[in-house]
Amino acid sequence: MNTVVLFVPQQEAWVVERMGKFYKVLNPGLNFLIPILDSIRYVQSLKEIAIDIPEQSAITNDNVTLRIDGYCT
């Protein structure tokens, strides 16, 4: 990608290197780069990912046993 005007899609962030070192992160929308100096090195997805938490047991202060599970986003 050696263009001056870039459009970053929604729910993505692009990491830009200038002459081999980290320069900035491009947010979604219209962005401008210098073609010879800048290059995109990584595309990060910002979408939420659901992670399943396995079921586990717990004991409260009043000795009640609970079984807990859930999803983390």
C-alpha cells in the first residue's frame, strides 16, 4: 500500500511505521500518509470477541455452594 490517501474501515486500527519505527495508529476514517516514508505494518480488528468461561464452584461466607459460569467480552 503506497498511497497518500487511505480509508480505514470501521472496527479496525492500522499500525503505521515511519522508516522502520512505530509512528502512529490510524483510526477509522480518512487518513493521509507519506508513501516513501510510511508503511502499514499491522491491521488490528477492534471487534468484540466472546470468551466462554468454564463452569466452576464457589463457597460464600455463609457456606452456600454456588456454580458459576459466564461469558466475557
